[in-house]
Amino acid sequence: MGRFSQIEQPWVRDLSIGLWRFFSDLDLSEAKKSHFRSMHDCFIRELKDGARPIEPNPAILVSPCDAIVGACGAIAGTTVYQIKGFPYTLADLFCEHDLADTHRNGRYATLRLTSSMYHRFHAPYDCRVDRVTYISGDTWNVNPIALRRVEKLFCKNERALVRMKLAAGGHTIMLVPVAAVLVASIRLKFLDALLGLQHRGPNIIACDASLRKGEEMGWFQHGSTILVFAPEGFSLHEDVREGATIRVGQPLMRLP
């Protein structure tokens, strides 16, 4: 599907995008350009400058992506939920107990990108990324139906663990882009590599990337889910609740 989406033949491109628009709520009015080389080019489209204002309040951690909020709230020790009744542990997700303990009793949010949404993701705060761990795996669908049927789904799927140290307070948060069906590749702008199934994991990639709040970090090839984990002391913003729609730059959590 990834190869098909990159076909630049005009009738393939136009028919693919046309069908996509017909069966979804795809809105291209905010896109920086109106002509796309392929369906893939449309999937990873950039937006016009100013299309996503970034909350400037230094006490606020903002959403890294456009999404529908899924399970969210307090981390019970190191246990969270992919959906009600389906728990998983941070150790299973991170494949590392020490990293899980860093977020013990913290806060988390599940951010699900639908196929028609803007697929790029951004830094939620001024920060430094010092490590990325790529973990290869399955590509289960991540829609609510699958989350109700596949236990520990996020722990089975391909994912990247992006460790970020915030400029304020030195807090460490984790962004975990999770791949899904038709979405088996993740691009991070500060790494000279396309993270895909060719990287058998856990594959730890050291890096030193400084990012400003709202700065673009990368994109999914098509779209999926981003999990955000913060340590104890953080709290969810009052507008963040399951089923709500959130956009890049809008408040997600409050810092301690």
C-alpha cells in the first residue's frame, strides 16, 4: 500500500485522492499547496503558516498532533489502558523497566489520528530529544474496534519511543508514535533514517536534537496513534477527555 500510494501517475493519483475524499471528511483547504504529486504526497501534506496556533503559556504542554482523544488520565503505578477494560504496562510498551518507573503515577493521553487528519506531529514543549528507541512489531489496526479485541495492542505494534527532556524543570516525557495497518513507517526529521520494518528492535538510536514548542518533529506515512506519557505532578488540561478532538498546539497537560 505504501508503494501504491507513491505512484505519481496522474490518473492513479487523482482517482485515489478522489475516492479518499468521497469516503472520508478529508479537508485540504488548510494545505500549503493545492497540487500533489501522489496520494502519499497528500497524506503527508504540510499546512499553511499559522494554521495551527501554538499555546504560548509556559505552564502548558500542547498536543503534538491533530487527533481524537482516546483513553487518558492517571497512570496507576505503571499501568494504563488502551481502552476501558484492556490494561497494559509501561514496561511492556517501553521494553524497559527503568523507563517505566520514571513515569510511575504520572499522566497519559492516547491521541488517535484518523486517515483524513493532518499527519505530521510537533514538539509539545521546548525540549531536547536525547534518544529514540525503535521497536519493530505488528501493524494491527488501532481503531476502537481493534482496541476492544486485541489485548496489549500498542505493545505488539511497531513503535518509536521518543525520549524528551523539557527545558522547564528537566522533566522527562515520552512520545510514542505507534504504527498501524498500511502505516508501517515513521519519519523523524532529526534522524537521517526512515524507521520501518527493516529495523529489528529494540533498536536504540542516540541523538541530540533541540526542538522548540510547536516545531515539526516528523510524520507517519499515513496516520496512526501517538501516546504521550508524563511523570507524576503533571495533570490533564480540563478540555482533554475521551472522545474530544484536539489539534496541534492546543493544551494537553499542565506542568507541575
